Amino acid sequence: MNAGSIRLYSYWRSSAAYRVRIALNLKGLPHEIVPVHLARDGGEQHKPPFSDLNPQELVPVLLHGNRILRQSMAIMEYLDETWPTPPLMPATARDRQRVRALAQVIACDVHPLNNLRVLQFFENTWNVPQAEREAWVRHWIQVGFEALETTLCDNPSTGAFCDGEVPSMADCCLVPQVYNAGRFGVDMAPYRTIRRINEACLALEAFDAARPENQPDAPAGS
């Protein structure tokens, strides 16, 4: 299928948008980045025209022609089903289940607890001090990474990447969460396998180009 016009509404530091940027790059799909600043003037995601595209007022949103696609995991599956080569998912049902499970440890269990809107609620509604907010973030990343490290290490399905020798949707989720861990000062020393896979991913152009600091809306010196 011809790629046609692809526009990704993204914020440079959004880990959910980061996942989709990686997936688009792995697929080699030309696309336009449309920045949505999540912090300026109360957040551009809460105002038209973006809020008309996504009633949840969250990034990413991907426009493929006239199609409006929401939710990073669903977007990545759409990309994989529409452009199957190179694949983001393994060939067998058992292996696809493993990749989905690894991805969902991050996308469903870790990331939602550390999302910007959660932290803003803590700050603006409950007046939780910054040190306590950051301790919350570190705690839940560590809980998730402890489980993920145990799942990955010494598993015969784990290769250079989360599943085998080519990047999958699980790697698209892992790398942004490692970036978030670095932002909040998580000690990564205990997570040997996660660190190794993250380094292998970032050595690839598709992952490197998707880094937050390489985005058009990244502040200078970020």
C-alpha cells in the first residue's frame, strides 16, 4: 500500500509519540511531524484544532490520508498490518503474544502512572511536592523494570533485541521508557538486559532519529 500522506502529531518528550516515531522509521515511511506542545499555555492538546482530532487530548495522533488514528499501540499495529515489511511483530502467535506482553508491561502498567497529566494532577490538585512526584515516577518505573528484566534475562526468545534479532513493537516501547528513567534519575545498574537492548536499539538509525533531542520541537540544548 502506498504510504501517501502521513502526519504525526507529536511532542518531542512524549514517550507514546516516541514509540510511533520509532515504528515509522523502522518501516521507512516518510512522514511529517506536527508538534503539539503539551506544556505551553496550559497545553496545546487541550485546544482546537488538536482537541478536535483527539477527544482524549493526548498525543500521538497519526493522520494517514483522511484516516485519523489514535493510541500509540493501535497505531503501531496499524502500521504493521498496512506495511508488513519489515515486521514489528514475529511470525507465530506465541511469539506475537510475548512481544505484546512485553510492550504492555510498559504501555499499560508503567507509563500510565507516570503520564504528564497524572503528574500535573498531583501538582495542581493535590499540591504534591516535586520531590515526591519524582519519587512516585521512579518507584513505578523500577517496579516495571524489575519484572521486565526478569522476563527478558536468560530467556531463549530474547536476542539482540527484546524478541530475537530484529526490533519489534516491544523495543519501540522499551527505548522511550528507558529515556524517561534517565530523566527521573532511575538507577539503571540492576537492569543489565534492558540496558544492553536499549544500547543495541539506539545504535540503529531508526531509533537514533526518533530520539527526543532530534525532534524539530526539541528545545535547543535538550
